[in-house]
Amino acid sequence: MGVRIEKVELPGIGVRHDLVTESGRRISVVSHRDGERDLALFDVADPDACRDSIPMTDDEAAALADVLGTSVMLSRLTNLSDAAVGLFTEQLELPIDSPYLNRPLGDTKTRTRTRVSIVAIVRDKVVLPSPTPDEILRPGDVIVAVGTRQGLDAVSRLIANGPD
């Protein structure tokens, strides 16, 4: 079963988006007409009774979305590699002395040199999916790569030492 999200108009207030979890729990985001928003958790026994409501600032909502988005994306990548024999997903932290630090991702020529795809960069807990060759590699970046074990080992050496 897919995820179901219900939209409920709240006259004079705004709109509520309800997500019903697989276990039957209801979580809602209430978007007020004045731009404010609340995260609401509903009672297990009575799905129409709001058990708790948490007001959220724009920054808090964005941070929560980033955390959830990052964990979902990485989980899906892991599941992909579980289904494909010989295909692995790995997170590689860019070494602080990497020759590619503060240079475009394309300078690594990772796919050409290793046959590995860089599918995302995690920077400050934010996922940058499908980075372009122009994306500048920054200190603390974590490169999310998909490929064979041999290819991923080669990427690790490449970002640490440059081309052989």
C-alpha cells in the first residue's frame, strides 16, 4: 500500500495535511492562513482527537524536512544495493587534505576513472541529490556513491590522493 496523504480545509484557519502511517497513526501538518504551521499527533484510540500540537518556525520545519529527506534517501539507496548483487552504496567523507577540496566535482572524473556514480553529496546534514560536475567540493562533504566494491575502493583512493 502506498502512503496516503489527506488534505482537509479548515475554514478560517488554513489547511491540514494528514499522513496515516502503516500502523494507523495520524500525523498532520496544519498550515495556517497567516503562514504559521503546527505539527500534530493524533490519539491512537481516537484518530480524530489531537493528542499534541507543536508550533514550528520556518527554520524548524525546514530542518525537520531535511532530516527526514536525508534519512529516506540514504535508506532507499541502501535498499537498492541490497537488491542488486555486486552493487554497493557507500558514504565517503572528503578528506581535509583531498586534492579536490574546493574544486568542482567534475575534476575528479570519478565515473570515467572508477565506473562509480556519485549520486549525492551530504553537506551540513543536507542532501544534495544528483550533484552536477560544477558542484564545488567543500570541507566536511560526504560523497554518496554507488558501484562495485572495487570501484568504491578506487573512489576512496581517488578523493584522498588524486589520480594514480
